[in-house]
Amino acid sequence: MGGTRPAIRTPAQHTDADRRGAVVAALMLAMALAALDSTIVSTAVPQIVGDLGGFSVFSWLFSGYLLAVTVTLPVYGKLSDTLGRKPVLIAGAALFLLGSLLCALAWDMGALIAFRIVQGLGGGALQGTVQTLAADLYPLKERPKIQSKLSTVWAVSAIAGPALGGVLAAYADWRWIFLINLPIGAVALWLITRHLHEPQRLAHPRPRVDWAGALAVFVCGGVLLTALVQGGVAWPWLSAPSMALFGTGLALVAVVVAVERRAAEPVIPGWVWRRRTIAAVNLALGALGLLMVAPSVFLPTYAQAVLGLAPVAAGFVLSVWTLSWPVSAALSQHVYRRIGFRSTAMLGIGTAALILLAFPFLPYPGQAWQPTLLMLLLGGALGLFQLPLIVGVQSTVGWAERGTTTASVLFCRQTGQTVGASVFGAVANGVLASRLGGAGDLDAVTRALDQGTAPETTRRAIASAVHAVYLGASCAAALAFLVLLVVAPRRFPVLKE
């Protein structure tokens, strides 16, 4: 009698909820595609090289894709603010699927690398626009839920990628690694086309797109990232090719600045770095990309060489952080609602710095549970760090600036990973050279381990090299903490919805 009647949703509300659910499903499929293609090729390299040849350049299967994704992020971010999310996501997904089909039809290694770059050109749209749409679809209170879902999809796909690639290459054909993208991507495209309806917004009759700036950013980023990816690998750091690329890249930076200052709607607007909140988050997540290289690249080698684990077990030691990361991210809302975005992120990255610093103090050779426990704790700490920053910075801007802001954050994180791979690779090789008297780099040592010919001194040298990398990663975490402390405002200027 005196109780309240339960709310009954109208057919229109049912339709809106169903439509949003379909769009979220499409976003999760798109995120899975982007995550899978970052890792799925790795275990199929022997079959690909055996079929197409080109062993000396196969690393560009990964580098070319990474470069294309990274340098297109700011371009797609600005385009999504100018033209809308839907056309950018559809175009990017279509380009990604075209690249996948072409990769499956590749006739030699050069063609496969070129088509992987086409894939990456579409992958940049998938990564940036998916994250932006997630913020568009949900109000601030509900954003941790969708972001944790996307984080979980990314983690599961990244773990499953190498295993799936190995299975397809062994029992089917390596070309199925790329063909499997087509039905998944087709479903995502259909859901987006049918169910995503963006509201009409005030805009110029003919949106102005800074194509000159987009080209300048693309070329400049490509040159600098190529210098970082290939330096110390394809040629020495102080060689003529390396110096030429860095010199050209710095000259192109000046060109980008000049072009963007004259543009009416620049691809990388100055406010991205003039606003303290966005600048601090960009720098902090750049440091996150840097420190992530330590476990993701060097821990599997450590697990096999020092702990004596099989490849599958070594992969498990690494993968545990992808279990705690999404859980921590989902729970972080209960923390930042009490103490704020900045304080929560500082708590997370401060804890991560201590965990990374503890790694060099592990005993030699030690037990497998010790680095596994550290990785589990590290995932929890980084989930508490990353998601509050992404949700917080997206909440400080309106719809017309959210794509550019999200893309700048992802671009800095990707760039940090590229820099980290180069810097920590040089650190590891330097430690190995000093311990082994210049007897090879990390790649050569790893091959010796695979063949079972590495002596005890080599294993101890690898332990020292990985310890040095983790020490550097803890310094990157401390740098992120310092940036948040000094640059970020105490409270993020969240806009009312």
C-alpha cells in the first residue's frame, strides 16, 4: 500500500539500452582486434619466414604496425572531434580489415610488411576512437565499468594472441592469423553502422580538417619512431643512418610547429599541453608506457633463463598482471571518489615504483612464485594508476575536445613504450657486455639459451641485466609520481554533465 511502485522502462528506454549494449559489444570486438594484432603474429614468425623468406627484416612486421598505430592516433583523435566518432571508426575498421585481407594474400615479406602498415593505419582509429566513444556513451559515474571491460578485453586478447597465432600456424596456415579478423571485424562494423547514432551537435557547415598538419605529424612521428625502433638494432646509435633520422626528425618537429600554428583547427592544438591536467596525464602515461617494457619484454627471458621455466610457464608469470590490472581498475572508482583522481593515481604509481624496485632484490635463482607475486601486485597498482587518469582527463573536456584529448594520452603511452624498448634494450645489452666481456647482446644470449648452450655465467649476467632494467622502470614510475605531484592540479577540473 505505502510502498513505491517499481519503475517500468518504456519501449524507447529499452531501445536506447539495447542500442548502447550493441555499440559496447562492437567496441569490445574492435578492441579485441587491435589487441590481438599486436601479439598474434609473434609465435607464427618461423612459419611466415619459412614460407616468404626475409628473415633479416621480419622485425618490421611488428615495428611497422606499431609505428602506423602510434603516428595516426593524434590524427584520428582530431578527425573524430571534427567529423564525429562514427565515420572515423567505420573508416578505420574498414582500413584495418582491408589490411588484414591483403596480409593474408601477401606474396613476399616486403608485401606483408607493407600490408601490416596498412593494418596499423586502421588500428590507430580502433584504439583511439573506441576509448573516446566509451566516454561518450557513459556518464562519469559509469565510466569505470566500461573502461574495466575494455581493459579486460585487451588483457585477455593480448594473452590469447600468441597462443592463437601458434595454433593457427601449426594446424592450419599462418594466413588464417589475418583472415580470422574478417568475420570479427564485419560483425563490429555491422553493429556500429546499425546501432551507433550520434546526436546532432552545433558545428561548422563545412568542418575544416588540417590535412597539412596531419601529414606533417604523420611523417615527423614516423621518422622519429623509426630512429628509436631501429637504433641499436639495425645500426649503431651513433651511426650515419641513426644521426640522419634523428636530424631529419628534429627538423620535421619545427615544420610541425610552424604548420600547426597557422592552422585554424590544428591536429595537435596547443591547449593539449597548456592545460595542466592534460599535460600531466600525458607525461605520466608516457612514463607508464616506458616502465611497461620491463616486464612485458624482459620478464619472459628472465623466467626461462634464470628460473629455468618452460615457455608456457614463463608466459604465465607475465600474464598474472593482466588478471589483477582490470580488477584493480574496476575497483579504483571507490578510491578516487573519496580522495580524487590525482591522489589515487599517485597511490598506484608510488606502489608500483616500490614493487619494481623490489625485483632486483629477488634471490638468485629464486622461486617462480616470487616474480609471479610481484607481477600480480604490479598489475593491481597500475590499474589503480591508469584508469583514474584516463577517466579523469576525459571528464575535464567536452565532446568537441574529447577525441583529441584521448588520442594525445594514448599517443604518449605508445611513444613511451617505443622509447622504453630502445632505452632498456640498450641498458640490458650494456650490462650483458660488461658482465660477459662483450660476448654478444641479449638476442645472441637468448638464442644460446634456446639451444641449451648458455653457461652459468651467462644466466647470472641475464639476471643482472633484467635487474638493471627493472631499476630503470622504477625510476620511470618515480618520474610519473613526481609529474603528478608537481604538474597536475590537486583536483581535476571536471565539467558538469
